[in-house]
Amino acid sequence: MLWMTACTLDAVEENPGGDELTEETDPNDDSDGDGTVDEEENDSDDEEKEKDEDELNGGEGTIFIAGHEVAKESVLRTIPKEYIDKARESFHVAYQHTSHGTHVSRGIFGLTDYKSGDDDLFGVSLNKRVSGKLTFYDYALEDYAASGNTATDLSVDETAFIQATRNFLDDPDNAHVNVVMWSWCDISKHKVAENYLPGMEQLISEYGFDGSKIGTGSGQREKPVHFIFMTGHAVFGNNVGDGRPESQADIINKYCEENKVFCLDYYSIDSHDMDGNYWNDASDDGYSDLYGGNFYKDWQESHSLGTDYWENRKEPGGSVVYGAHNTQHITANRKAMAFWWILARLAGWDGE
């Protein structure tokens, strides 16, 4: 059985579920189609709702890796509501990715339709600011790449994300953005320790709390930024070994634990079933020869839509679609839950 999982940009992928998995969204496009982004708030409301940045430092607690252990509903529902509310109302997220990165966004967009009250609790607005909802700018940073560089994800050009992020954050139009995430395609054989980790560390030193570019002077921005790290997706039958997804995840997670920064552990979620069993040959869709099939599809088929899992969507309230390269909803569901866990931690929850 051959499994191929190439990351794509603006590509259509067919899957056994019958849904069309299409890379979509122009970050500068608005739902009204008039070429402008709606800003649904006024200055006085912004001032009243402005949060004390010290409360959003996210340094409390001991757990910083959002892997399979936290990517489940039993954890999501125990997060104190005050921290979900604070995260939703305080954070403005800029996210850059190609096809594999849709697991996070499509899971987030579908969660609002899951259970009663989730449309308010996990409310999200795509590419525009709406009072009371999490601002989520999708495909946000690629157009800010330096001339001659490609910054569609972390894998195409290993260091392009650094200057693209600077250019994005230095744009006055993005002064309110305070969370940045970049996703990998296939992380195999990339120079994580040499390029990715130092690049993220440099950005944190400039734009993080107490960063050199945070202030009120010329060329500075007032709002500090949280940077969410990520590991790479699983690759069927090729996860183990030097430079492969398992070892790359170990390097990134160790760095994040030592430096108390947050990581959305794609690899952990891809390679662990719902009971926490580890399948080191797993694909990004939950298929494993060691398991003897697809552990995520088996779980979904034995559980109920609307009770145990939700349908992922292309945009809030949009059409139903799987995460790219997936034939089930659970993978993207779990990555959305891990994302909200991180936001609650950044909002001050200790994760305990």
C-alpha cells in the first residue's frame, strides 16, 4: 500500500470521503466580496477591552507541549471558561501554512458548530476582526516574504519565515496581531536545530515579551507577540531515524520544554490513537501497518457525529471538508483542540 502526502498550495486533493480538499482563502479577501476587510469594532470598545499584557504572558504551569495527551475533548471541556473567553477576546492570530496546515484551521472552523454554546465559546472570525470572536488570519504571511524568497510554509525555504514574519509584524495594519504560527510540510531532513529553532528564538527576542522591537519608539510596535512552535506531520512508514519526523519532534519539543514556549505537536497527534497508543509507522491520516488499518477511521466509525466528534469546515459556517490528506475528521479535530489548549495557556491558565 503506497501512501503519498505531498504538501500543496492551491491544489485540489480528492479523497475517499468525496469532499474536495482545496487550498483556499486570500488573507486580504472579505466575505462580502468588495475587496475590503470589515473592522467590526470602534476605538472606544477596543480601549475598554484591551487586556493587561502581563496577564497574557503564558508563563505559568509546567506543560508546554500540546500533543496527543491534551488533544482530546475530556481536556478541552475542563479548561476554565474564563481562559477560553480571555483568549477568544484578546488574541489575533496570523497563521501561515500549506495543505497539511489546514488540519488546524479547518478543525477550528468546524468546532463552532459542534455542541450547544460552542459557537460562542469557540467563536472565530476569518480574516477580519469581530467583537467577541477570535481573530484568525489564514494564509497570512506568505505575501510578506522578502524579494526572491518563498514563505508559504516552513519547509519550502527554511529561513524565509524569519524576514516574512518581521515584514508582517512591522506593517502598521498588523499592529494588533499578537499570535503567530507557522506550519511545516514534510519536516524530514530539514535543519531544525540550525535554522528553525534559532530563527524562532530570534523572532521572540525581537517581538516577544520584553523584545527589542516592543515599545513606543520609531520602528517599534506596542503589542508583544506569542510564537507557537510546531512539529511536522507523520510520514507513513518513514517516521523513525535521524532527521525523520520522530527525531525532529523530539528536538523541537525538548527546546520548547526547556525554554517554556508552546508547541502544537503535529507528530504526536498523528502517531497516537485515541487511547494513547503510539504507532511509529503511522501516516498523517491514521493509517498504520502495525495497527492493521486506520485507527482514526475505526474510532470515528464507532462513535457519533455531534457527540464525539465534529465535521471540519473550510471556513466558519462554511462547507464540510476534511483536513487536507485526511479521510476522517478526528485528526483535524484533535489539532484544533490542541490549538485552543495553547491559547488558554497563553491567556494565563496553568494547564493543571
